[in-house]
Amino acid sequence: MTAKTLSHEKQQLINNIEQQQEQLITFLKELVSIPSDNPPGDCQKIAEHIFKRLDEFGFENVSINEVEDEKVKATGMIKASNVIGFTTFGNGQGPEITLNSHGDVVPPGLGWTQEPYGGKVLDGKLYGRGAAVSKSDIASYTFAVLALRQIQAKLNGKISLAFTFDEETGGGIGPKWLLEKGLINPDMAICPGFTYSLVNAHNGCLHLEVKLKGKSAHAAEPQYGHDALEAMTGVLSALYEYRKGFTKVKSEVPGIESPSLVVGLISGGINTNVVPDTAVIRLDRRLIPEENPEVAETEIRNVIAEALENYPGVEAEIKQVLLARSFGPVPVDSPLVQSISANWTEIIGGELPVGGSPLYTDARHFAEAGIPVVLFGAGPRTLLEANGHRADEHVKIDDLVKSTKIVALALYDLLHKQI
């Protein structure tokens, strides 16, 4: 139920979205039915379908923008194109607001009771890989803007839909690429999220590969070698001791707690009867918004160097694999946060929880470009509840529709104020 305080124009938006509900669901079904697993990372088919549909929906300057082959291959993908489409209101001199979501997904995996690419609706839930993360937001954002076109005389500014396909590999050839090319020039942005909270900050992430190099020797005469695996056990012990101190470091952003460090991969050695001359780990260091990633990396390098002082003959090569910077918090009194919060109250009631997330997302690329950005979209309260990245991923139809209404109303407020 919507509140009685809605203006005539806002009620028109609500009515239009309700009238278009079946078309909204159909569009999401279409998206779920197109495999876009990353890896392997060939999302051209879904990109072409979205391009075609945006053109049919009457968006302006719809384009499919193919990323350079060398950049695509550098991310480990096969082919990537980004789809954008615009809607201009009034003389277009108001703000440009970008709605960005991604159409690539993790592979389905095992354990499904519903067809991963079926888009079946059962008990009010639409099932399929990407239904919650984040094809639902492609559908929701699209229909929110379609509804706005019914009252465009009341608005001034521009909305750019930017649908990208490399979120699972970091977003470097998606949102970042579009911003660097100047294909979108937003004053603010909304990225995928869930319906029952608004994310105005998130953690950063540092991935390092640590390779220890020693000297091989026959296992019968190990004294002639330098055991890289033994040295790595010392490094691991030092890293685990180092991370104990993270419990004393607390973020001031609601929803974000402390930094973390996980060693997720390890390999090494030649054979059972050979002193290992190499050992390799990859570690994941989550950075709270208050942290400096360069300082964090220096600390880790120092911990490793100190540990290796006990293992003469073993050297370390440390390579940065990924740096995803944290962002936020976007002020809770900013127009972007306030517009979504106020309209959330109109549609759902109560107060929208606003806070940070320990995850990192494509939103950081907008933040790094100095663009206010938040995460809000279609879905439940947690990834676990939606089975995101798990078997039987789904989105509730009710949440999909509510999200579409809230986004449309928020965009109305952001553009209406510029007249």
C-alpha cells in the first residue's frame, strides 16, 4: 500500500508500474534465460538482447559498445560489450543520473531444484541465475525510467542506463571503461542493491600473490636445499598473528566492522621426494573505508619480510593482483540518499536502513571518479536469503515491483527539483 501523501504525478508513476508489471516480469525472464556466465565470460548474446530491447522501448541513443580485445583478454574474458541508452527530460540541463547494473553472473553450480536459466515463477518468486544478482536491477531500472516518461513534462535532466558485463571480474572494462571513454557523464549514480537497505559505503579489497623462492634438493639430503614451503609456514603464521590485531580496528560506518585477511589459495613443491623450491599463496585483505590501501599493503610486505629473516636462502616476490578501493560513506543527508529513503517510506513504511557493506562492487568506479553513488535495487535483506551465487537463486516479484516504484519516485524527486 502506498501512502496517501503521494502527489498526482507520483501516483501516476505507481499506477504505470503496476500496469506494466507483467511486461517487467517478462523482461526479467528473458534476461535470466540467456546464459551469461563469467567465467568463461562471453556475454555478447545478452548484451545484444538488451540493446535490442532498449531500442524497442524507445530509449535515445541506444548503443552497444564493444571493448577492445586486448582489454577483454586481460580480464580473462572472451568478449564484452557495454550497453547504454538515454532518456532526456525537459531541456536536459538538470543532472545526469546513471543507473548501472551488470548482466554477467557466476556459473550455476550444482544443487538446483529449478532450471537455472528457466525464469520460472513459483510461489511469488522468480528463479534463475542472476535473478537477484543483478539482472533484476536491469529490469527494475529500465521500467522505472519507462514510467517516468509518462510525466516527462514535469522533469528536467537526463537518465543514462548503463548495463555492463564484467562485474564478476572487477568492473574495469564495464563502468570504469564507460566513464573513461566519456560515454556516460553522471552527476550521481545508483548501482545494484537490495530493496530493504541502502548501501552508502563499502569495503575495499586488496589481493596479493606471494611467491617464495628457495632451492630444491633431494629429500634424502635436505640440508642442501632451502625449503620454500617451510618458509611459507612461517609467513602464514606471521600473517595470522598480524590479523589478530584487526579486532581492535573498528569502522565508524554502520554495517561495516573490522578489516579482515584470508589466505585463499596455496600451492608449491615439485614432488614428494624433493625439497620444494617454490611456494605460492594468494591473500584477500578487506579494507574498511577509513583505511589507506597503500599503507595496508606496506604492512603486509613488512610482516612477510620480517618472517623470512628466520629462513635464509628464501626470497619473496609479492605482486598486487587486485586493488578495489573502498568508497563512502555518502552523507545520509545528501539528495541521493534522501530521495530513496523518503520514497522507501512511502512505499514500504518505516525507516530505510542506511549503512555500509563488507563487499566491494562496481560502485567504487563511480566513487573514484568523484560521483556520488549508492546501492539500491531489487532483492531481499541478504544475499543468503536470495541464494545469491548459490543454487535456486531467486527474487520475489513483490520486491522487484517495490524496487521499481521506489527508484522511479526517487528519480522523479531528483529531476523534478531542477525545474
